[in-house]
Amino acid sequence: MDAGKTERLAGELDAYAHWFVTPEPSSDGHFLTLTLFAEFGDTARVARDMTAVFLRSAGADAVVDDARLVVSELVGNVVNHAVPDQHLSAPGACRRIDVIFKMFPKWLFIGVADEDSTPPLLPVGEVFSPGLIGDLSEAVLPDSGRGLLIAQRLAAAVWWTPEERGGKTVWCRFDLNDGMESVPRS
């Protein structure tokens, strides 16, 4: 990414996100919460771009592509499926999406929070064997759950937590090696 584009994206980051400082300098953590709104046409693009800016600035270049795809899928799920809990919604209001990054020397945690308390439908297993999928038409593959299936393939773990105020957060964990490189998956 060229310096001009990085600078422009960092400017967008200031407009959309809040940086949080590590409570203890010895923790070696990097933290960011990015607040977006589902009704903006470029929400997924901004989430992908800010993911890359944050991870590259933290030295985690090895996981940028996988993390960008996972964030894009999870944000897309909110945009396409989340209906805010009644006490969290207001007529004409935008749906809030928080993208949370917590990076430590061995792990990267990414959370995508929304205002809908409905649990996500995490795929429990393969619909078809991996060898057969290449021969199948896309038309016979499942219509829903693809985004979470992609997240499960790319991240070391995927889960969700309910929020006290309502809503939920879908979390992914990426394992880092030597502080900044992906651990090879078998």
C-alpha cells in the first residue's frame, strides 16, 4: 500500500474509530475499536481497509488478508441480517457495528458487535466433503452460513457472546507465531 493511501485511510480511521491505549506498557497489546453504521454504502470497504491499516501498523502483515476477509464477512452479516433489539433501536436510526481488535504477541482477537441479540447460526460441520465441493455447482451449496464458514476456515476459533445491554459480538481468534506471523494450519 502506498504512503498516500495509508495516510488517507488513517484519516478515515480518525473519523470512524476510537483508539484505546494499552493499560500496561508491558502487555505488548494493540487495541482498536472501530464504530461503523450498517446503512452507509461503504461500510464493508471501510472495515476491510481499517483492518489492514491497523494490522500493518501493529506489524501483523502475515494475517492481513485473512483478517480482512473475515471482517468483511462478519460486517456483511450485520448489514444483511441484524435487526436491532427493540430497546436499542430508534425510528430512522442507523444500525451500529463495532469492530474490535485486540492483538497480543501470540493472538489476534477480532470481534464484530451488533445490536441484535439473535444468536448467529454457526455452521457445525461440512455439508459436503471438501473433495466433492469442487465438482458441485454453487447453486447446490447452502445459501446461508457461508460467511461464518469462511471465518471458521481462516481463523483458529470462532464463537459469539451476548452483550449485557443487548446485542451480541461474534469473535474470531487468529494465532500468531513469533509475535506477528500466522501459525500454519494443517
